[in-house]
Amino acid sequence: MSGHSTYEPKTGFERWMDTRLPVIRLAYDTVVTFPTPKNLNYWYTFGGILALMLGIQIVTGIVLAMHYVPHVDFAFNSVQRIMRDVNYGWLIRNIHANGASMFFLAVYVHMFRGLYYGSYKAPREVLWILGCVIYLLMIITAFMGYVLPWGQMSFHGAVVITNLIGAIPIVGPSITTWLWGGFAVDDPTLNRFFSLHYLLPFMIAGVVGLHIWALHVPGNNNPTGVDVKSAEDTVPFHPYYTVKDGFAISIFLLMFAVFVFYMPDALGDAVNYVPANPLVTPPHIVPEWYLLPFYAILRAVPDKLMGVILMFGAIASLFVLPWLDTSKVRSMRYRPTVRLYFFIFVFVCIVLGFCGAKPPDNPVLGHSPSGLILLDADINSIVWLSRICALYYFAYFWVITPLMGLTETPLAVPESISSPVLSHPAITPVGAVASPEKRG
Amino acid sequence: MADTVVGASPDPHVPGDDPNRRDFIHIAAGVAAVGLVGGLAWPFLDQMNPAGDTLAMASIEFDLGKVAAGQQVVVKWRGKPLFVRNRTPKEIEEAIKADHADLRDPQTDEERHKPGKANWLILIGTCTHLGCVPTFGGGEYGGWFCPCHGSVYDTSGRIRKGPAPKNLMVPDYAFLSDTKVKIG
């Protein structure tokens, strides 16, 4: 599919460059002529949106770092100064803070799309794992970034999350002290989080480079999940997908702008406008919305170490998914039973997010507990809802996905990307079989 | 000798023909490089541990005269809150009574204060679950309640209910006089 480059240097400079460092050829082959399946829908535009979001976060972040002071006595005020006194500081910080949320929104759509169309299956396992690495780096980066404004939620969020590591037997406490650079979350912690928050986005950018490389070896998956069989299944990336991605990006940026200009604090927590105080914990600690499902899983488990293991296990399950899925059919378009389980999975993830935002003992239905205690908590409580959802979350990866691939009867998969269109009754079905040539 | 057959008699002096020598150089160079990187890795890891000045600030003195009976003062120590509590006889009595209750982290009240100073309870004020600061007077055991995930501690700071695995920690401290303690 990658095939031979069709780039022909036109100017003298391009010819000179091409024999020394063929970057123009690389760019041309990547974003102009790259043969892309012609049936990609709008769910496939989120890769481009994500690349843009990474760029926006890096640019706004570098600017904010010019005004931010990573010290426990000045951090909170320096952020307020950015919001009030620095020219357009309010704009740049609102873009950066809300940009993190938009970045995660886009990555979740991108991931669910990959799950639905089976984009993680051979030969795209490495592509998928690199994506999981990017996601993990994003979580770490976002967590450290949230600590920097040094508000109450920043501080106590950092305390709770770094204490998770203390759950590791024997070495846990030493690792926690090592991470803190002291005996509590304090100035050394803030300093190193700032340093790492600056570093990690560039590491993400590096892994994104590998991710795109791994994408361009087998080429894009597509909504049918069928391999590209011939040139007639593809269109060049430009102008077809530059325009489609561009349109999707425009719509996405409109939504982003609504948050930045009209409700910049809607996704944040008001408690973070209180300066950090190590002696008083806010009554209700919650992470940012994009981490709530994992937080719900953590709290669902009564044992500290098991809770931590399951929370990380929820992410680890994504990494091994290519080897858990036993089905030969990629796209869930042709897997009606699994599709149903998938939609329940998406719903469960959202419910877990809802659970993560609520205090664990709150009732789910009505305003009072049922009075029926099961093990350690009331049946009508957020804890039990989290437990049921966490169970489904893991069952989806470790039980449903392996079993369904073996037991289900998938629908007929089309011969090629073009054949469902060409063999449509409206068109004469003159042996519109895929051409015999194989992928190069 | 223009017609020498190539390879007929291998020249023992051609470098690289002896696989053992070549391997030795490869392995030796590799070990040296790994040793160098490994040796340098430690300083780069250890720099993140508490620095000298952080360690030097690690102990404080506190005047107990400020704390009336039934009161609790929160002091900052090593970046964490420290509870200095002057317990009432009723609290001490409750704590001793619970010594033989079903405790998750069994400890008698005796082991949690200095001998003969049963009214002075000094604890690190961070929940042993995930480090939030428990508040006094909450929960059903007359002690502390952690607002984050609902751990309940008794009047001796022992865990009685909720997700925390351990009792509230007692720091290293010593009485300098009847009214002065040194913590750390």
C-alpha cells in the first residue's frame, strides 16, 4: 500500500533537496498522494483533530510557561496574574485549560472508533499499542498540568494520586518519597511536575510520529474493516481527506471556542480557585472529568492495593486487546451481537464517569439509601453501581471479547471496499470482483 | 605468485578473522558502556529524593501549653498536618476500652502515646488510605473521619471502618520537658 513514491521534484531547489534530505518527498507521500480508503467516515477525522490539539497545547503551554512561577508561594498568584494582568493571558490559559478537555474528548472518540471498527487487529497491533502509550502519556501530562495552578483540588488531587503508589508493598513508600522529593507534596514536587509537564508533550509528539509511521505501513483501516484490494478502493489523501478533516476540525474548533469564550470554567472545579492548603482537605475530591471512570474503579474496591491494581488494569487491558479479540472480522458493522455489547460498554464507561464524580455513599435512585446492606455498603449506592460497571468493563475485555469471537455468527463481509457499492442492484453486477493484485 | 587461489591459505594476521578476539572487544566495550550509563543513572535518579535542606527542616519543637484539654492543634510538619491532641479522660477511657475490639491494625492505646502521658496524642494527620486530612469529631467512634473516602478512626487514631489499611501514624517524638515536645 505504501508502494513507490510518485513524487517528482519540480524546481531546482526540490531536486537539490531530494538528493540530500528528502523531507519534501516524505511530506508529499504522507499528506498529498497517500492512498487512503475511499469510505472513511467522520469518525476517522479525529486523528487529525488530535494532531491539531497537541499542537495547540504545546504552543499555548510554551507561552504560559513564560509567565508561570513554579513555586508553592507564587504558583497560584502567577496563574491569577496570567488571567488578569498578562495581555491576552486569559485567552491563552482558557485555551490551554479547556484544550486539555477537548484533547481527551477527541481521544475518547478516536479510541471508541478504533474499538468499533477493529482497528487494533492484525496488522495494526503496534499502531494500537503506540496509541495506548500516547493515551497513558496524556493522562500523566494532564494530571501534572492540573497540579500546577496549586489550588485546593490541584494539591489534594496530587496527594491522593501520588499516595496510590504508596500502595505497592515494600517499596511503595520509598517511591512516593522519591516522587515528592520530600515527606509530602511540596515545593520540590511542584517544581518537578512543572519540568515533566513541559517535557512529556514532546515525548507524546515523538510517539505520535511513530503512530503515524505505523499507520502508513499497513494503511488506514476503514468502516468495512476489509483490506484495500486495489487502487479503486482508495483516493489520494489530498484533497479528499485534507478537506474532510479540515471541515471536521472547523466544527470541532467551533465547539472548543464556545467553551473558551462562553463557559471557560464549566469543565473545571470551583474548589481549585481556593489556594492550596495542606492542612485542610476539601470535603469532596474529584479528578477532572476525563479521569473519572478510572477514579470510580479505584473507589469501587474496598482494598487499597487491589483498587490501584484494577485502576491500572483498566488501562492495561487496552494494551493487550489485540490478543484478546479472537474474531477474524474487524468491523462491528458485520458483528451484530458484539456491537450490542460494545454499545453497553460505551454506556458503562459513561456511567463510571458519573459514579466517579459522586461521593461513594450517595444513593443512585431517590434520595435515601435502601437500607439493604450488601457486604460493606448499601445496595442503592454509588459504590455498588461502580462495582457493577467495573465488573462489566473488565468482562468486556477479558470474557466477552474472547468468547464472542469464537461463538458469534458474523454477517457476510463484503469482498472489497468498493464491492458493496458496485454490486448494488442499481448497478450492473458485472463481475465486480476485486482485482487479483495484492497489497504491495 | 600472480595466480594465488583466494582463500587457499588464510592469513592468520588479517584482523577480525579470530572470532574470539572480536567478540571479546564487542562484549568489553558493551559492558563498559552499560557500566557507565548505569553508574550515571543513580545520580540522576537519586537527585529526586529529599534534598539536604529538606531533611534538615525535618524536626520541630512544639509548646504543649497552647493546647487545652479536649483541644486539638494542627501543626505543619514535613509538609503534612500534625495533630496534637490533649485528650479528655473520657476519650482515653474509650480508647482503652477498644483495645480488645476487632481492630484492623491491632495496637493498644498504651502503644500510641508516651508512658504516663496518656492525654497527649500526637499523630500524623494524613489518612493512611490516600493522604487526605481527616476531621475530628466525625464518624461513630468519637475520633476522626476522612472526608475523601469515608475512613473512620477512634479516639486513639486507630482505623475502625472504611478503606484505610493502617492506624493514623504516630511520628517519632520525645518530651523535652513537661510542656515541650520535639517531633522528628
